[in-house]
Amino acid sequence: MRLNLIFKNGAIFDCHLNDNDFVKRWWNMIKETNTLVPSKHVYELSSQGIDQTDPFEKLFDIIDVINNHKDNTIPDKYTRQSGRDHFTMQDLSDIHHIYEDLAKQHWSCNTRKDRDLLNDYIHQAESKTKLEWKTSPRTRFRMVSPKTSVPNVDKIEFKDEDYKLFTPYRYPYTLYLNYNAVGEDYIKAYKSKRSPKEAVPLTHYSPSFFIEFESLKFPYQKQTINRVRDWMQEGGIDPDYPKESFGNIPLGVLFKDQPDKYYYNALTTSELMDIRFYD
């Protein structure tokens, strides 16, 4: 099974998918959803560590937009007007707490996208913070409403055997199922200095994914994962229990036959035009 992301500049991301029951079900889901583009859904790509735009500036901008919609939603100390010129990891965690509350509230069709951009820009800003939060270049794909730019595909609950596919390790040029819950997974919750009980394990999937273009060195990943495992166990959570959804589900690989700049250029200067499927 393969899917090709076709860009207007002619670039093609040739993705080869894993041969297992879950990926086959996910593949059918994204194919069926794609038949409703553009009448019901449109494509959305969001990149991290690729775009040269300063992620702090984007976060400052969206905070201003959110506060214009609802005054004092985000405290003044996180605004550009306060004199602040950067964010710490704790700042980003605190703002994400605010986003989680906002995500439970009703927002109009005209403002929902801005609320979701707040979440995106928080995560994009992580790449500019301290080494502990070092992240790799990646891009996320979702299907969203053409009217609100908010995801509008019904999620499907995992089967019990699907949970065995989760892994906390990340490999380069690999497609992973996207985390689509409101909250943080275990690794994010650990880095946010939350309790393991505050993490939100993934229970449903949607036709969304991300491509990891580079991976952190294995010793660094292993060290972080071992720390998270210890933290989970100290909090009464068994990291080996499949339904804790520890990590992500690999979906396949990007068949990389071009230099990195070929893919980065498509993501930063072009537009996703079509998805094609090959058995």
C-alpha cells in the first residue's frame, strides 16, 4: 500500500505503508474521507522545525488574536505587550493548560480555527526552547472543514490489538499516527512536569498523521524514554500496559529519493494538491 502526496510545484511524497490490519483499516479510512475533498474536507499541513518563521512570534500573534476574541483569555504576562520576548517550556505548558480549557468551550465557526492555531503554535514553539525539549523537523497532515478549518472527521475507537503497535521511539522519514486527543500524551506530560495521571492516552484514531524527517540520536531517545517510564511507574502507571498508548503507531515510511530541501521546499513554498492511493 502506498499513498502519494502531490504538491502544486510537482513534488511528490511517496509514502509506503506498513502491512498490518490496523494500517489497512486506517488506509481505508483516509481513502474514503478523501472522496469528500473538497466538498466536506480540505487538506491541512502544519510543519515544525522546517518553516523559517520565528515560532515565538507566531505564538505572540495568535495570543493577541485569542485575547481580541475573548478579553483576558490568556494572561497579560504571556503577551508581547508585557515586554516578554521568549517562552520557557513551563510557559508553554501553562498556556497549553489554558488551551485545553478553551477546547472544551463552544467557539463560533469564525473563531474556532484561531483557537486550534493556539495549540499548533504552542507545539511549534517547543523547538526553540531548551535542549530537554529538542524536537525534530516534522509535518502534520489533517482533514479539516473548508468552512472552519477545524478537523471534522469522526474518530474510530482502537481495537484491543491495535495498542500493541504503539512505540515511544521515533525513526527518520517515518509516518506516525497523529495524536488527536485534547491534552498531552505521556512524554509531553512528563516534560510539562505534570502528574502521569494528567496524561491523556489515545483511544481513537482519525485519518491524520505526521512525517518525522529526522530523529534524535538513539541514546538521547532511550535516556528520555527511560526517565518517562520511571516517572509513569512512580505515578502508578504501567508503561508496558498497551492501553496506555505510550508513544505513537508507525504507519509506514517516506520513500526518500530526493534531498531534504526537496521536501522542505514543497512544505514551505507550495500547496498540497492531491492524495493518490496505490495498492
